[in-house]
Amino acid sequence: MALSALKPGASDSMLHLFSFFHLNLAFSSLEEEARPEVIRRCYWPLLRLIREQHLPVGIEASGYTLEEIQLLAPEWVTELRELCREGLVEFIGSGYSQMIGPLVPAAVNRANQRIGLRVYEELLGFRPELVLVNEQAYSAGLVPIYREAGYRALIMEWDNPGSSRPGWNPDWRYLPQYACGADGSTLPVIWNKSIPFQKFQRYTHGEMELPEYLDFLGSRVGREERTFSLYGNDAEIFDFRPGRFKTEAVMSGENEWSRIAKLYEAVQADSRCRLIRPSQVLEFLDRSGAGNLLHLESAAQPVPVKKQAKYNVMRWALTGRDDLCLNTACWRLYEALAGDEGADESDWKELCYLWSSDFRTHITAKRWEGVQGRLETLQQRMATASRPVKSERVPALVDDILVCQNGAFLEIETPQQRLRLNCRRGLAVDGWWDKAQSDQPLIKTLPHGYFDDIHYGADFYTGHFVLEIPGQHKVTDLSPVTPEWNLTDDGVVVRAEIRTRLGPVEKEVRLLGSRKGFELIYHFRWPECPNGTLRLGHVTVNPELFQQDSLFYRTHNGGETREIFHIQGEPINHLAPVSALVSASHGLGVTGEVVGLGDYRTVLNVGVDKSSAALTGHIAYAPVDDRYFFRLVFSAMEMDDTSCHVASRTCFENRIVRLWIS
């Protein structure tokens, strides 16, 4: 059976098809005792198919998965190694664990690649040349890390970066391009594509028949030679169901690997198609339309991720069973390891394991308990379980600090700065001035009526929190308080307690006397918190101070180099809900613990202590009237399909959240 007839006017050009299968024994909903069955039902049929049809196919697996297969079925690893030696299988790397690079520090990303490559070399006898971006969660900061590890090219999804870049030529998706790193480096990128691999899955699961699938594939044959990803996703979903979703395709009884074999037979029988290994795509780098220098990230989509919008980076940051608590614990372990020059490589390896994406989605209760046990073991070994929250203390000249109450406002002033807090609104920041930069506040509350546009007819506060629970009224700290303040050896501290229906929240504002900047500290004393969204530490930029045409934000997303995103007048809302189930669409890893906001003259830095709470950052920007709205928001909790089963989260009992602004 050949591909469908070409459209009128099209020439008979070659379609170079490549495919790769992602192997993952750490699959979130897969119990450990089911792993031998997965090897038997999924991994062995894949190798047999490759050998029987002499197929050039890519296989990707983390170092952890490869180690587990070696323990359970060493003969499978032997066969994989032989197929690689024969040139049929091209092994693709991804690191020791399937971690989400934009959410972890650069040093952990480097360790993940370093340890993963060592495992590959030990078990396969070589280091792979291609790397798959884990979960296709990409950031420009990862490019130099992949280059440093020695990879020749990376594999990344086209669909989401392409959708956020309307200026890109759609034909570029059929040829390799260059991904531009945050440090100016580049690395060739081979395009994976979500819709084709989902079509492949639907055909294999019996939801569509081979002629319909081949019609789809035939529509991709063009006037010029093209490369195209036939398949680039999970292997564990064929002749097996991991149990993630109630909507998983029902197994019909027909052998799904036999259906895949028929598909490959049909493709090989068509003279317009050629099956190639993934790395052979790089042979097209010198073709017309290839080799363009592309920024896959954008201000509106700083961390592109695979598939549909629900698969955004929040999926592994703040949802799941308790992603905030697990990620915060990992940050504490990282800081302990980073501060220990004699840290053992096995501890870094264990941290990479604990930062695996699979513990942050549809993980089963049994496996969650196992993760908690390993986490506690490493915490005890590193003595970090009860670390104090970081805090910088600089001696101040108390005589230079002025504190006074002026109606509803508490004002604090030093020779360098001025801070005005709204006591009627829970110590929200009415304004903060850096005297060296301007006589206007850098950040402020934009009062109701500031904008004429009714869509922005609200008070836009700074330095507050908002908890939203579906079907319930909001919980905020925007209520009247009677603050207490006192001078300390490093400045002034203002404290207030906000009573909420979930329990009290202690709010603290610290202003240093010797340098500009202030800290905002929340101490949540909630025994539990219903599933919802918790946004806090809002920073609303003064639109009368910053020039709109040069606005930008900058931060680290898993790399050593800070990434800079220019606003360029286009509306941005990282916290726009995807659906009633998925509460946010994009976010920032803030892995350098600082987000910078500014224009060509003035920069404001906002920091977060990730070891007290591993928050994510989010940008909102919109031109409004003849002004604009520009805001940074941090989040401590979001919702999606991985957290919908969680009635409440206990991670807010005695949770401290610390931010600082300078």
C-alpha cells in the first residue's frame, strides 16, 4: 500500500522519514513491579521489529531507565548495543533522569548530563551524539549545557515554538535549523512534531486505519525534498497501557506492534519515501531553507513544551501531588551539595533522580511514598531537612531610618529609598522609590480608575497574595491590619497578621538601612490548603517611569546565562488559564532566583528564595489606553489534570515564602 496521490501541481519529491521511541521505566503511573511486563510487551517487540525489517530507528532513554533495564533484562541491553553497532538503532541521550531542565539550576542540569553520559558509556560502550530535550521543555539556557556535554544536535518539537513565531517560514519545519543559546552559542535542532506522533498513536491504537494515516503522511510530500518525523514519543503505550488517563485508548486485542510493522512496510514500499536515522537529518543543513538561526523561546512563551497547551511547564513545577514541596526540598539539597566541595557524585546522582519529571505528574500513591523515603534518606545524609531560611543581614545606621504613620499608610525612608505600605490593604506596597534612579516610584499600586479601559477597571496592588479555589470566594491579605514595627541592627521590620478562613498568615516587610531594597516574607500557617491557585509577591511596574518601547524581563531558566526577553508591544499573560482544569499557560523557572524588569535606563530586580519555596515567575503585559500594564507575579500553586485528584495540599503548614526587591 503506497501513500496517497500527490496534490495537483506537486512534483514527486522524496520525503525522508525518521522516527524515535522514548523509553521510560520511571513512567509516573507505572508501578515498579510492572516494569518487566513493559520490557516484555513494549521494549522487546521494538527491537524485534527493527531487526526483522532492518529499520533505521532512534531509541532514547535516560541513564536511569537504561540501568533498570540492565538489572531486569540485561540481554535486552546486549541486543540494543548490537543493533547500535550494526547501524540500525541510533541511541539518543537525555541525561541520567528525565528532569525538566528549565526548572532546575544549571549545576544540576550539567550533573544530569555528566552522569547520564557516563552510564551510557558504561552500558553501551559509546556516548550518543543527539540529545532529546526532556518532555520537550526547552529554554535557551540549555543549549550551552548540551554543547558542553558534547552533543552534536538536539531534538525539539516544532509546533509550539513555531506557533509563537508568526514570522517563521512554515517550510522550515521540514529541515534542520540552529537553536540559539542564551550565551550566543548555537546547536543544530532536529524537529519532532506532536500532531504526527499523535496520528501514529491513533493509528496504532485502532482509532484510524492505515489508508487514512497514509493520506495524512502523503499530504506532507512537497515540491522539494523534506525531512519529517514519523514518530517521536513513548514506547510504553503500545500493547500496554500505563494507566495515566481514564481516556486511554482501549486495547482491541489486535497486536499493536503488528499494526506498527504494517505501517513501516507500507512506508518502505513507497518510492517517494526513505527511512533515515534521526542524525541523517543533519545532512540537510546545507540545503536552501535550512540552517537558520532561531530563538525557540519568546517573551510570551519563554519555555516551550510539547503537545497541546495543557502540557506547559507548570505541569512539573506547582501541580501534581505536591510539586511545590518536592521541588523546594530538591532546592535545599542542591544548595547543600553546591556548598560542599567534597560532595560525592552519588549524591548528585540521587538528586537528579529525585528531580525526575515523573514524580511530579500522575505518580501513584505507592511510588510517591517511595520517593518520599529516598528524599528523607538524602536529606538526613546532607543534614538539610530543617535548614533555616536564607537571610542576608547588613548592619545599618539606625539614625538614618525614618518611620511614620500617615493615615492609612506606613512610610519608611532612608537616604537611599522610600517605601509606603497600605495598612488598609494588608501592607500592600503603595509605592517604592529608589532615590538614585528617580523621584517617581519604580513599583506601585495602580488604583481603580487609573486606566479608562473597563477591562482594567480594578486596583492593581503590589506585594499581596491571592488564593483562588474553584467555586469559592478568593482568599487574600488585602484586609485592614494594625502593624507592629521595630528597628533592628540591619534596618526596620514591619509585621502584621492576617486572619483568613484557612488560618493565619504572618506578613513581614524588612527594609535594610545600608542599601536599597526590601524583603517581603509570608509565613503561612495553614494546616491544609484546598486545591487551587496561589499567586503572591505581585510587582506592578510604574508605567509612568519605564519606557514602553524598550521594556524587557530577564531571568535564568536552567542555564548558566541569563535569558533576556524583549516585550515589543505584544500582550503577554503567562497566567492565562488554558481551560477550567488547567490554570496557567506559561511560566519562568527563575533558576538564578532573580527576575529583572526594566527598560534601557532602569532595571528592577526581584528575587525569590527557592529553598524556602520553589516559586515560579509569570509575566503579564498589555498596552492599555495610551499607557501599559506590566507586572511580575510569583506562583506557589497551580492546577491541571495531574492535581485534580488532590483535595488539599499540606505543604503550606508553616511554609515560609521569601521575596526581595532591589
